[in-house]
Amino acid sequence: MGRKIGVLTSGGDSPGMNAAIRAVVRAGIEKGMEVYGISRGYEGLLDGEISQLDRSSVGDIMQRGGTFLMTARSKRFMTEEGQAKAAMMLETFGIDGLVVIGGDGSMRGGLSLAKHGITVMGVPGTIDNDLGYTDYTIGFDTAVATVLDAIGKLRDTSSAHERAVIVEVMGRNCGDIALYSGLTGGAEEVLVPERPFDLNELCRKIVISRNRGKRHNIIIKAEGVDISSAELARQVQEKTGKETKVVILSYLQRGGEPTMRDRLLATLCGVKAAELLADGGSQSKAIGTVNGRIVAYDLEEALQQKRPFDEEMYDMIGVLAK
Amino acid sequence: MGRKIGVLTSGGDSPGMNAAIRAVVRAGIEKGMEVYGISRGYEGLLDGEISQLDRSSVGDIMQRGGTFLMTARSKRFMTEEGQAKAAMMLETFGIDGLVVIGGDGSMRGGLSLAKHGITVMGVPGTIDNDLGYTDYTIGFDTAVATVLDAIGKLRDTSSAHERAVIVEVMGRNCGDIALYSGLTGGAEEVLVPERPFDLNELCRKIVISRNRGKRHNIIIKAEGVDISSAELARQVQEKTGKETKVVILSYLQRGGEPTMRDRLLATLCGVKAAELLADGGSQSKAIGTVNGRIVAYDLEEALQQKRPFDEEMYDMIGVLAK
Amino acid sequence: MGRKIGVLTSGGDSPGMNAAIRAVVRAGIEKGMEVYGISRGYEGLLDGEISQLDRSSVGDIMQRGGTFLMTARSKRFMTEEGQAKAAMMLETFGIDGLVVIGGDGSMRGGLSLAKHGITVMGVPGTIDNDLGYTDYTIGFDTAVATVLDAIGKLRDTSSAHERAVIVEVMGRNCGDIALYSGLTGGAEEVLVPERPFDLNELCRKIVISRNRGKRHNIIIKAEGVDISSAELARQVQEKTGKETKVVILSYLQRGGEPTMRDRLLATLCGVKAAELLADGGSQSKAIGTVNGRIVAYDLEEALQQKRPFDEEMYDMIGVLAK
Amino acid sequence: MGRKIGVLTSGGDSPGMNAAIRAVVRAGIEKGMEVYGISRGYEGLLDGEISQLDRSSVGDIMQRGGTFLMTARSKRFMTEEGQAKAAMMLETFGIDGLVVIGGDGSMRGGLSLAKHGITVMGVPGTIDNDLGYTDYTIGFDTAVATVLDAIGKLRDTSSAHERAVIVEVMGRNCGDIALYSGLTGGAEEVLVPERPFDLNELCRKIVISRNRGKRHNIIIKAEGVDISSAELARQVQEKTGKETKVVILSYLQRGGEPTMRDRLLATLCGVKAAELLADGGSQSKAIGTVNGRIVAYDLEEALQQKRPFDEEMYDMIGVLAK
């Protein structure tokens, strides 16, 4: 008889989570394991919201955004007592392997369960791309696609009105959504939390580009940058004389059908997680992609890695948008 | 020799304006007229930004959002002096017929030119659908499509988190974007400026739907409703205990490729405007669609018509979303 | 106690059928009726695949293409014996009102049930727009949107290669998909079954447009036109010397999320069908939209109406594409 | 004074070519070079269709499909004489560095120019992903996205009708489009030219999945597989009794807005090409991406590399689609 494993999604949802669940379930069953879905993340785990999944329970979900297991924040799980209780609940169901699909906080939650004897596989599900050990996280590609779609729409109308527009995107500590969408969306300027922000330089560029005949200016600003978008717009408008609008994309970036890349990454990570658990190992791992290959690192060590900022891409924006 | 006519876009841009310009230009040339494009609306008219357009100058633009003639607000044109100067400018170029593509304010601007002897054809280009004399305006269908796309994305993530989300859409005096996207997007509640808003009733519905097992609540709120979205979210969350988020779609609604409906309406209105001018008439008209047919009404009278609110659709939302 | 009614989808599926089902179910229940879903059209009816639907059984389906009740062709139902058996099956379930969502053939099937005492409401679900009594059918708007999306993609690559491309769209007897997508997609030529087709004229236009500097030619051809697309391409290429490719959109046109217009039409028709049945009437009706208003005509008479061809739009293509 | 360099697109167009041109032009100018655009590939080169590009000539093109430089096949260039003449033409314009954006054949064309003293940088622009030296080619990600979109639409309608559908995708020698879209689109079966094809096994799977309650079967077939799609459909339908339809996506796969990945790859390759030429080197290179990093290999050696087939992904489809 194969191992019994569980799978849950936790923290903010991201497009591709369903594809990851599907891969865990189907590859897990193929490997002879029983797979249990845990609803509402750690909160549902504490409440015993656990039920077995078969192949057909994950049919037709790969292309859907969100997560059919739902997700939630759990205050109760943040205490040592909660974590012990959660581990006990898994034990009650005979589950000793768990796939946690989520971001940094969710994986740290998994780590706490690992300390109670559960073998935990972390699968990086977050749009923010803010994990140090993996080049990409599941949902990031889709989130950037949503931003690009928005930039396309805003370019039309900004150009018609000869306006500047500030597009606020997600990213509290990590500017990757801003960086990637800015470079590939043809934004004139990208503001990220990793780099200081110089208002005068920004305004200078806007004035210069207008004088060169450019009709619109798209400025991408990560939410983590230390000025509100409204205030930034006010200052830019005052200094440049150019009408400046703000659009905050907010939760739109979390939804939508996952792109091929996100489905693929989710599928490969999910299969890897199932395989590692089926192999009977007891070491908890963080799964991800490095240099285009699927990797599995020690969970604790992986979470300590710092994410480097891509200077080269950042500098390229200045060169190409001019 | 045919008449010389001008075409301009004015006010907020809307998807389909380019399709309307194309139709005016090509149908106008077909009818033997010379067609001049005026850039930046009335502001550009005052500055003499006028140049002749040929068939190929409007190639490959039909599917683009925005307006390649650009648009602007013009304070100078708001005075009688400005209007006289604008009419004189048209006279200088030998233009005695003008197609104005825009909303209510833009058409009123056209009316003032009509009083100086210009024959003006108003083509309804605005996403707001707030003109009384026409069933639909150019851009409305696309704006609703953009809202539906957003609702689809937000449904994923709201459902995963079991949240309510308030989607703020455009519409200061006219709730049509909210109404149409609410009914066809499956929103639980639609708040429009035409109807009073009852917080307790809204919260009751949210509680009841949660108790019936519904995981997400989508509330569409037109910007003209007399409470800020942030404040509304605060109150809903307090009263229902359900986490409630806000997304403000803002200028996204103005952009994007026009839908078939908007291209079609724009094309039919543009052709009609060109035909009426080619017929040599001197009566200014507002062009639109009533009961599926293209109509041309006296411009002044058309602008006095009040837009009725569609009670039936509004009531249907309550029935169908339950 | 309210009436018991059934709802089925029949014939080729079309985007918006789910929205129509949802409207029938929810408006029907609101009016105090019991609503039964019949799977697989008339075939499922004969097999008694009938089950009661509640409000939540039609949750989250409005935006989905296809039909969750499925559809099928039924040879058995084509005989008088089959029709009598089908009517008896409805009687067995106590159902005396039936909403049939489908095209011409499906509605004729409904008519045969009407003759056995069932009150039938026909809701026009077909992408072909080939029904005489209604201006639009459910799914047509979405099908045209799919064609426009394809034209957009093909324009890119045709323009890069300076090619002509023949896009074959659905429409055996009715050229409306070709007509609407051609006019709003900027096609150079539209071939429809309603009009004779002159190869030399087509080739002349291609040569002239190339000489005028146009890089691509998009030719939309309805499948009902009396020459195969491959043969047409061969002849065009031979006569004009211009490389000519064929793309057959086929079943792509049947799928996809319904547009706002299709969801709206489906919703309004579905509600109307439920209302008429709830009013207790026994006259069978065909529901549709004429001049922008929802109408309900006598079913038999409605099916005898011939669809007129829109000459004006057809001629406009020639003028605007030049 | 900087070097004079040229850029051309050749062979079948692919989404992202414009982004690559933009990057070459803007990074090239930044590095102090003069950049010349050559229209219609090698054919245009022979005809001297060469003109200098500045920053603004590549404005607003990154998001467009196709290639604004156009592309063509050139028989004249296939002879040694033609190649010598082309090299001479470049010399006449003072151009000694050339960026060739295209697939295998286009790069081989570049190699022949390299033998006449031109420094050639090959940038991999083809949707087929069939180059051995690079993990991905520009346009591949977008092509797969187009296939996924089609699969989504076909799933709706296949499911409603309980049909099988064969989706024929591009790929004469390389099954990557089929492989990636099949795995991430949830196809039941993927047929690629790299693997033998067993009709009985395919039919067995269809029967088993039907018996397990699956309503639709999506079969992705690369065009290079040694049976026509129509013939395959006929045989499947005969052997399984399941209605089987064919959709051939054809040139749709070449068009559309490039995805983020394609824009990014194009941008990084284009910048790299410009940098290598600006550095004054005279060695011709093929640029691409290996393990997530941009690489530049000797052009001749790169073209000799065989593309490996991803067995692991291929096997995964069988496991996950069951």
C-alpha cells in the first residue's frame, strides 16, 4: 500500500495552483499513493476539512484561475499549539506527506509541520516571484500577462489624450512584476522597491520624451515603492505639466486562466512533489525551477535564500524605452 | 466638386472611434467629398491642426482602441469667442460640414458651431451610454466586455478566498455599464446612480448568499453612486463579517480593441454622417441607433432627450443572481 | 403548485446556451415552477434523462461556452413514433411546458411536441443567425468575435508575407457570420451563399489593391459558397500571381466564453420563456429579438419566415474596404 | 564612428520578431552604431531595399505580431551567385554586420553571407522551436498560447457533443508545439513526428476514457505526423464509434500579440546581437537561450546541433491525462 499524502493551497491564490493540484493528485495516484485534498489551507487542516481525491476530481480544472481547494489565512496555525494540532490532524488521517502550494509564509508553515514529523514538499505558488530559491513562481507569468494586457489598453487611451499614466502593480518587496511587465510592455519608467526612486529624474525623462514627440508615458510602479501612486501622480503632473492618471490593477493580477508557462511550471513541480513523496523520503523540500530545470532543495535552506535583483534587465528598460 | 468636410474626436476617447473615422473618410471620399482630419478635438481645430485624409490614411486602424486623431479638452472653445474663431477656421479651410465624434459635451460643442453656419453631424462616441436619443453609444459594448473580463478574473480569486469584491466601473450619471456588466457577469448586486442604495439590504443579501453556500460576492458599483468604494467596503465588511476588497477599473475601460458591435455601430454611424453631408443638407443631426436601426435626429432636439433607465433589466439582476 | 417545465439544448451547441438555461431555471423557480433539465436534447428526452434543477445547479455556468445539458442529434426523434414517445415521457414526468434552445431543426422538433399537447418555447440558440423571425440568434455575436480575433492574427502574418488569405467561416445557407466579420474585420472581400460569386471580379480587386500598395488581402468565405476554399485559393493564386492561403475556422467558432450580447440575449429570451410558461398559456412560441426588443411569435408561423439578406451591409464592404 | 549594421527578418514570420527588431535598433543606436532595416528578407536585400532606422521608427511595434520589415522567400538568394550579390549589396551600403531573425533556413542563409565577410548574428525567430542550439525560439510561446486558446474553445463544444476532436498544429520535424500545448492543455493524446504512432493504442485510450465517463477527447497532432488528419479522424471514428472532428489551426499560430516570454526572449536576443556587433567582433554567432541564460554560439556549429526530444514531458502526458 502506498503512502497517504495531502495537498493544500495557502496564502494568496495564484493562477496555476489548480494545475499544480491536478499534477500532485494524478501523479500521486499513478505512483500508488492515496491523495487527500485539504480545503482552506492550514485553517481547513485544523478543522479536518480533508477528503480523498481521485483522478476525476481534478478534471477540467487545469485552465481555471484560483484554487478549487480554496485558501485562507489562519491565525490559529501561527501558534506552536496550532501547528502541533495540525500535525496531529494529519496523523489522524494517516497522512505523513504534505504538498504545500503557496508563497514564503505558506512554506514556513510547512516547515513548522516538518518539525512535527511530516514530510513537506513546498511548491511555489504566488504571483509575486519573491522566493529566493526558484527563478520563477507559479502565477507570475500570468500576472505579468494581465499587466501587459492592461498596458495595451492604457496605451490606446493615454496616447489619444497625450497623458502619462501610472500603473500600480503588485509586489511589496519584489519588483519583478513591475520589471518584467515594464521591459516587455514598453514602459518608459519602472519603479521597484529594490531601487531608490528619483522624482526629478522621472520627470526629466517625461519632459524629454514629450519633446521628442512621444505621446504617452507609461510608468509602472510596484506597490512596495515608498510613495502612494496618487501622490506620485500629483507631483509628476505638477512638475511636468503633463496630465497624469493612476490605475491600480490590484486583484485583477491574481485571476485569469494561467498561461502555458504557469501551467507547465505547476505541472512539473506537482509531479516532482508527488515523485519525491512516493519515493518514501522523509526530507522536506522546496521545489522550483533554476536555469530552466526543476530542482528540489532542502526546505529550510531554500527559504533562507535571498532573491537577487536583475540589474541587467532593469538597466535595459532605460536603454530600450528611450 | 464635392463638399469639403472635417472630422474630429472630442472628449474622453472610446473604443470604436477609429472605426467611425475610417467610415467617415472612406464613405465621404466615395461620395466625392474631400475629408479633412482635425487633430486634438476643438483645441486642434482652433490651432488649425487640419489635414486632408485619403483612403490609406485610415488603413489598419479600425481594430485599434483610442483615436488616431487624438482628443483633448479645450477651455478656449468653451467661450463664444472661441466658437466663433473655430467656425472661422473651418471657413478658412473651406469646410462647411463637420463630423463630431464624442459624447454629450462634444455634441453641444458641435451645436455651437452649427449656430455659426457649419452643418454638424454628431456621432455618439463615449463608453458611458449616457445619451438620451440613442440606444447605444460607440465604446459601450467594449467597455462592458472589459468589465466582464475583469469580473471573470476576480471571480477566481474571490471564490478561492471566499471574499466579497466591489468592482467600481465608470458611469457618473448613467449606470448602464454597471447594469449590463452586472446582469451578464452574474454579479450579486449592482449599484447605480439612478437608484437609491440601501446598505442593509446589500448586506442582508451577502449574508443570505453566504449561508446558501455561495463562496464569492461580486458587487458592481458605478462611480456616480454616492459613497466611495473604500467606505462601502469598510461598512460591508463590518456588517457582514465577510472580507471585502475593492477594485477600481478606471481607464482600463476606455481602451482595448473594439468589439464587433462597437465597430459596426461606428461604421454605420460614420457612413450615415458622410451620406447626409454628401446629400448637401444643411441641417445638423445627431446620429445613433434606435431599435436596431440607424437614425438621424435634429441635433438640438436629440441632446434634450432624457435617457430612460431600464427598470426591467435592473429588477432581473435580483431575480437571477439569487 | 406551479407548473413543471423542462429545458433542453439541441442541435449544434452555441455560446450562450448556458446563460439561457440559467435564466430559464432561475426565473422559472422565481415564478413558482419546478424546472427539469433534460440532457442530450431529444435523444436524452427519449431516454428519460431528466432531473430537477435548483438555483445552484446553474451557478457559475453563464460565462461558459458549450451547454452543460449537452446536446445530440436524435434519429429516433425524427419519426412520428419517436415524437409521440417523447411527449409521453414528458407527460410521465408531469412536464407540460418545454423550453427548446437550439436552431431551426431543434425548433421544428419542438413544434412536433407542441402537436402532442406540450407548450413549447423556442429560444434561438445557434451561431448561424439563420432564423427568419429574429434579428439575432444566441451565439452569433461570439462566433463573429472569434472570427475577428482570427482575422487579427491572420492580418499580422499575411501582411508580413504580402499574401492573400481565405478565411472559411460557418454558414451553409446564411452568410451573416461572413458578412458581419467581413465588414467589421476590414476584409477586402466577402463571399456569401446569398450572392453569386464572380472569380474575375474578386481577382481584379486583389490586383488593384496590390497595385495601390495594400500588403494583405483578407477574403471571408462562408462554407455554403459553391466552391471549395482550396480550389478558390488555387484559382486566385493562378490568376493574380499572389500567394494565397486557406484557413478553415471550423468548430473554433462554436466555442469560447459568450460575449455580453450573447449572454444578454440568452438571459432575456430565457426569462421571457419562463414568464410565458408561468403565465399558464398553452400557445407555443418562438422567442427572439426584433428591432432591439424581445418578442414571442407563434412558433409555427415564426419558423416559416424567410431571413432577408442585408444588402446595405454587403454593399458597404465594397465601399469601405477599397 | 560606429559600425553600420543591418537587420532583416526571413522565412516564416513569428510573433516577437518586431520586439527583436526594436531591441536591435535601440540597443544598436545606444552603442553608437547606425542600424539599417532591410525589407523582405534576402529578397529585399538583393533589391537594395535598405533604409536607416532611428529610435522612433520602431516605436509601438513590440506588441504587434508579424514583422514590420516583412519577410519573403528568395530563390535568387539560394544560389552562390545570389549570395555573393547580397554580400556586395551590404558592402555598397557600408554594412558589415547583419542581424538575421529567422529559423534554420534563414540562419543558413546568414552563414553563406558570413563566408563573404559579413559578421552575422542569428536570432531564432520561428514558432516551431526546432533549432538545436537554443531551448526556445521566439514565437513558440505565443504559438502554444494560441493553441491553448483553441483547445479551450474546442473543449466546450466537444464536451457538449461528447465528441473527439483532432487539433492539427504546426511542426513538420519538431513536435514541440504539440507537446507543450498537449501537456498544458490537458489533451488526452499527443502525436508528434519524433515518435511512432499506434492507432490501436490511441483508440483504446479513447474507448477507456469514454467508459470512465470522460465526455471529450482532445488529440493534438503535429502536421509532420505521417497520416492526414482527415484520414486519422476517419479511422478513429470507425474504430471507436465516437464522432471525431478535425480542426487545422494553420496560420492562426503565426499571428497574434507576442506573449511576455516571446517579447522577453526577443528583447534579450536582440540586445545581445547588437552588443556583440558593437564590440567589433567578426565572428558570426547564433544567439539563443540555454538553461534560462542568453548564449551566443559559433553560427556554423550551432546549426549542426540536433534538437533532443523531451521524453519526460511526453511520458507525463500519458500519466496526467488519464
